[in-house]
Amino acid sequence: MAKKVELYLVPDTKNQDEWLDKALKVLGLEGMRKSYKRISDEQYKKKGTYRDFLKELCEVDCDFRNENLKNRRLRNAKFPFIKTIEDYDFSFPTEIDEQQINEIASLRFIDKKTNVILLGAQGLGKTHLAVGFGIKAIDRGKDVIFVRINELNDLVSMCPDAESLHKMLGNLKRPQLLILDDWDVYKVSERTSIFLTKLIEERYQKGSIIITSTGTFSDWQVIFGNQRIAAKMIDRLTHDAEIVTIRAKDSYRNKNRLKLAQIIPSEQIANYESGLEGRS
């Protein structure tokens, strides 16, 4: 919550640089405060106008604020790692539609409030792609939350009452993009099944969801408890959705293990592989 300001007090000093430094700090213009001396010197050398000076100051402050917003959104997203779409090795899978991935990376699905389903065995980079889409969304000024299903199950189980559940539901309804990872890897409680049903209903045509799944749609019944509810939720999630299927002869983990075996002693490989845990 922003701090309430009663008065903007003008610094009591005759030193011009000290006055400007304190005044810009009081006004919350940190980008300008950190750059005005440099910009002033540069504009003087270029014989720039006062408007040139003011324009560059404003540009610097906007960039500073945007970078802070981006960093805040990255922290709030709670990504397990930072990986971009450009980092993904498209030569590895035997089946993946790179054109479809590029279309999803355009983020038009967020504008349309539709979903993305990433299907494939473990270790094919589904989480990598989901995080990459999330980072692109943050770069475009969108709010994103990433959560693994087992973590969501734990959070739901820790809610002591209906009011706490309602508050958590509101927090997960809010972002323009919600990423649900390891969708069908973990068993969830009946309480979590009910929560997920409400969450999907609340976000339907109001906010986008990315799901990573190792199974097929027929396997999703275990998430929702019964066939009728599962069918309804699948219909909601897949309505106008981008459904991506990834196949490969091997996994990223085994591919990297073979590479590592050539350059790293075998006893060190296990330690390295712990860093690849999220790439499912």
C-alpha cells in the first residue's frame, strides 16, 4: 500500500545538486534522480534544448519504472527458473509445431482470454515453454502466476476455512495468465478438485490458463473426481485453446546426461541434474 503523503517538503539547502537529489527523492522520481547529472552533462555537450533535456529525463524515469514493474511481476509470478522461448531447443523433439509455438508466443491467446494446453511425456520441456510464455507476458506488462498442482494442493489443504479459500481463489482469478504445471502428475484431494473446478469456472473467458500435462484428456478425470465434471471442465479449458503435442525419442534430462558424461565425472552429474528438475 502506498505511503500517505501529507506534504511534499522542499529540501532546506542552498546546494543545487543536493536540493535536486532530495526533491526528486521526495517526489518518487528515482529514475530521474539517478540520471539527471549525466543527462544534463550530455545535453550541454550536444547543445540540446531544455525540452530535449526534459524529454530524456522522462524517458529514463519511464524505463526505470517499467523495469521495477517487470522485476516485481517476475517475483510475484514465482517461476521455478528463468527460461525463454528462444532458449528452447526445437531440434530435439521429433514432434512439435514451431509455428504454433511462435503463434502462442505472440500472446494473442491472452488478448482472446483463451488457454494453452502443453501435452507430452516428462522431460520434454513443457515447463520451459510455459515459463517462456509467462516471461513474454510479463515483458508485455501482464500479471502472471505460476503454480505446480502439488503446491496448490498443499495451499488448499492449509486453508483453515471457506474465507481463506475464497481469498486464494480471488488471488488466482486476478492475473491475466495463470500457469498450472504438472497438471496430472500428482494426486489431489477432493477439496482441491472442488477448488480447481471453481477456479476454471471463474476464469472461463475472463483470463488465460496454461496447463502442462503428461497424459491425455481421458486421464484428467482423476483431477476432478468424476467423469461428468471432468468432461465439463475439459470443455471449458479446451474451448478455442491452443493444444500443443510434444513427442521425442528421449528426454531433455537424458540428452543432457549424455552430454555431461563426456565432460563431467559421473559422481557430479546427479548434483547437476537437480538443476533440471523443473524442465518437465
